[in-house]
Amino acid sequence: MDTNYNFKFTNSPGDLEKFKKYLKKNDCPEITVDLSTLSFFETVKFVILSSAYHYQKYPSGKFKCHVASTDIKSLILNYAVTNLELV
């Protein structure tokens, strides 16, 4: 069974709530989210909050994020987020 799921953020007001519902409804210990279309600040916000929600349900899971730039990666890697992988 494939346990890698994809979730695309679109910068709409309800994206974070949709993601939380998605986590509750689906068994996704490994998930990949696409944040490449979001602004710098929206990306940072979604990465930190989404990885925290994912970690609560799957402490040993993997949360992978597609981001738009190396500047974003550099900033996010300063946070201690153990389940996060930036791709």
C-alpha cells in the first residue's frame, strides 16, 4: 500500500483547515505538500503549522514540502521541526 499522499495549498482562506480535516480523515504518516505557489510568509506559516499538526498525529511520520526558493528553505531549517523534509 502506498502511504505517500499529496496535498496542494492554493492560498485560499480555508487551506489550513482543509489540511487539518485531510489529516483527520486519511491515514497519511508520510505526506508531501506543495507550497510552491505561495508567498514567502504564507509558505513559512503553512510549513510550521502544518508540520505541527502532522507531528501530533504521526510523531514518527515524514512531512515533505515543496517550496519555491532556497531562501525559504534556509529560513525554515532554522526551526527545530523533526518530521520536516524540504524538497
